Amino acid sequence: MTRHRVSRAPIQNTGNIQGANVKATAAKATYSVLEKPLGTAKHVRIVGIGGGASGINLIRTLRKNVTNYEHVVYEKNSRVGGTWFENRYPGCRCDVPSHNYQFSWRPNPEWSNFFSPADEIEQYLDRIIEEEHMEDSIKTQHKVVGAWWNETQGLWDISVINLQTGKEFKDQANFLVDASGILNNWKWPDVPNLKSFQGDLIHTAHWPKDFDYANKTVAVIGNGSSGIQLLPAIQPGVKELYHFVRTPTWIVPPRIMTMKVIGGPAKPMLSQIELDEKENFTPTQIEKFKSDPTFYRKFVKAIEQDINGAFPIVINGSPIQALATSKVVEYMTFCLGGDEKLCEALIPKFPLGCRRMTPAPGYLEALRAPNTTVITEGIAAVVPEGIQLESGEIVKLDAIICATGFDTSFAPRFPVVGRHGNLQETMQTEIPRGYMSCALPGVPNYFTFLGPNGPIGHGSVFTLSEHIAKYITGVITKCQTEGIKAIVPTDAAVADYSAHITTFMPRTAWAAPCRSWFKGGAAEGPVTALHPGSRIHFFHMLERFRGEDWDYVYDSPARNRFVYLGNGFSTKELDPLGDPTWYLDEEGALGH
């Protein structure tokens, strides 16, 4: 990200915006020994944004690994759950297998289906909040509306609105952790006069509970993940269904079928699993999962290994990409009944994986139904009675459903002002760049879940959030125990990381010309939403903290980095509950 100060956004108490300049120009105070043992953790306050899966996991990770801290999560909704609280359209479910779309520390052997429906995932998260006693850490109906880095104090000044009372108040934190998510800020399509429509205008991410689509003439705009789940769910009940498709999309065969045909690590386990024709687990199977934890664990790990093996499909020119492409074309052609017009409209010419590959049971078949019409012609405008096509024809409608996705620009929805200015503005005008998707240049003590070039398309977000939370928690602990007031990735490290991403991505289908949220909704341009590698590659990358990639400002007035060594004693020898000779039991182990 280009370094500059944004004049339109006030920067509160930033002082000298570069910690390095502060250290270079200020006179050092006299050094004195800190009268505390090595390992002493200073008190810190941590503010989290978002009570979805990532925010919930952070609560637990902090509890397990951090001492002498306070933590509050501000959640704008009336309940936790994030995506799974907000998205309630018919047919909404996860496209990652259920038993891998869960926290490793909270296995659920009672998932009803191979792919969990939205309400079941939300109930899973609700149970965790209750059973782990997390209610006191989360303030629902509280919306963060601004955050300003205070360089002098080494704190974040934060503005929050209590949505129940409408009152705004101030908070401060040593660390600000953004877990608001990338697929969270839903957007309307860019269509003229959209709000002039006199019927029901609905977005899939804001589905009204009382909406009845039965016997109505309905349009579904968009064929991303939401649109292709929604359409077969409502098609049997509507009078007429018009599906507006701007770009073809790859619809892959059912996951279980693929796992069995390819013959990966999941195939032997799937032969031992009882499922009905709708991929529901039988009561007998659920009981076996509950009564035989060894079998259950073996099943989960086999499916996980299969999911992790998907990355080679997006490598351009790979044999597996060619084989997978031919099989998916064959599958889509079969499901579309060989209809030339539908095949031309729906089967992409761009590489498999350029857009998100999505299993969509019943979607292709629903497009052939007598009451369904696929429209690829552009929309000129919305009119009071329906949608006007570019040809001038008006499609009269009772309801327009927009399955048009989310704002994936990475720009915060409120001012976040760091050393380089307001992220809201810089991320709208520049290519979003981050450090390992977890931190941003010029924004000290600020961490993100699935920031720029995170592994959002690499499998279960639950497991990903666990690894990211461990990484963030490790950095916070380092600051607590090593006397660090402010920490931020260097501009040089972010530039080098960005250069690697830019050079690597053309190897993948993700960078091919096609309209995709992987590229911020553009047909061409840099891939900003995905990690440059496999899922395991991402986990491996986060295993160790690269201290050389970060700039530090120290608590010590003398700015001595070794003040934390303290009075010569260690907390490891003074802890009455610890083992002061632990080193005798860890032959060959690497310290962290």
C-alpha cells in the first residue's frame, strides 16, 4: 500500500507517524533494570469486531494462552453467528462437509447432513457460546463506527454505538482485532432505478422471514453460491422463475460422488457411512459417530485430507486440472440435458476454478423446468412493474431476488486511521495489500481474520480461524512479555510479500480472465482474496513468527529492547504451579 497521509480523515494524536523516527530523534532516558521477572505479562485490553466463527474462536484461544488481559467483542447483530445468523434464504447451507466445518476443539457428531444447513450451523455456534460461558465477552447490538491509532499512548481510540439505545461511546484498546469477515457486507446490483420496483425487492443476505414466494413470478439475479442454492429451493413453488445470468459458472458434481470416483483418501471411509438419498446421516450412523470416537476421528481426518488435496486443480496446465475440467463439462452437459442454449450460457470457457467451484444439487436440473427461463441478456433498468432488458422488453415480476454477493474490497465500513491515513480511503483507491492476511502496513496493533490474500477459498473457515487466532495470540503474548508498546509489519516486508503474490498468481486459474470476487468483482486484475498456495501451505507459513518482518516501539522510556529481561529471575522458576525443571522432560524439543 502506498504510504501517504489522507487529508480528509482526521488523525488523532498520531504524533510522529513512524515509530522508527521517534526512536531515531528522541533522546534516550537513562536505562534502569525492570524489577520484574522474565516472562511477566503486562496487562492489555483487546477489542474484537465481529461475533461470528472467528470472533468466537479468538475468545477461546485467548483464554487458553493469555494471562493478565481483558477482551470484549462488539457484534452489530442481535445475536452471534455472523454469516450464519444473517443468511437465511431457502436452501442456504455450507458447501464444505459438515464434520470439517467445525472447530477442532468442539467436534459435533450429530450433524444431520453431509452439508450443514444454515440454521444448524448457527445452533452449533449458539451452543458453544452457552457451554463455554462466552456471553460476558460479547456485546451484541454494538457497532464499531471508528478507530484511530494514538501513537503517543500506543492505544486505539474506538467509537462504538449501542444500537439498542442509539448512544455512542468511546473505548480504548492496546490491540484491535477485526473479525467482521469478507463475505459480510452485502450489496445490491449496480442496476439503474433498482428501488423503483413496486414488488418485493429482496437480497439473499437480508431475507425477510415473512416473504412468501408461492405462486409468484420471481426473478433471481446472480448465479454465485447464493443464487445456485436458492434457485432449486424455490423453483417448485413459484409460478414463473426468471434467472438472470451475467457470467457462466462451474457447477461441480456432488462432493460425495467426486470423492468416490477420484478414489482419494475419503473413498474407503465413505463406503462405511450410511446416508439417505438427500445425504442425511441415518440415525444409526449418528449414533455410531457418538459411540465410537476413534471411528469418528478417522472419518473427519479422511474428509479433511480430501479437501486439502483440491489445490492442484487450480494450477494451470496440470494433468488433474485437465481431467477435472473434462469431467465437469461432461457432468454439466448431462444435467442440462444437452440443451445447446443452456450449455452455451452456463458452461464457462474460462479455466476451472477461476470462479468459485460450487456443488449445487438440483440447480442445473431446475433450469430445465417448464416454469424456469434463463436470461443472459443485459439488464437496462428496473421499472416499477419489473426488469427492462437491453432489447427494450419488460419482464413483469412480483418479486426480484438479488443474489449479488458482497463488497469484497477489504475497505472497512468505518474509519480506521493508522500511521498512513484512513484505510477506508486507501483500500478503495489502491490494491489491498497485507501481511500473511493477518496484519496491515502502517496500522500498529491491528490484526485481521482473512484480510487481503487470505485463504477464504481454501476450505473450512473454522479451522483457518483457529490457526489465525493462534498466530495473533502469539504476537499479543510477545508484546505482553517483551515490553512492546506497538508492533506493525514493515512496509518492506509487505511489499516483498505482495511481489511474491503478484508473481505466483498467474500460475493459477484464479488469475484467468473471468468476473470473480477473488479479484474484487473484476474480470481482470490482481487476485486480492486468496492465499498464494494450498491450505497446508498457509498453515505451515503461520507456524513461526518472523520477527524480522516487523517494526517495534518499546514501552521502556530508554527504548531498550532487553528491558523485559528484568530482575534476573524467571516466571518459570517462581510459578508455584509450574515445573521448574521442565527442560529435563523435553529432549530435542524446539522452543517457541
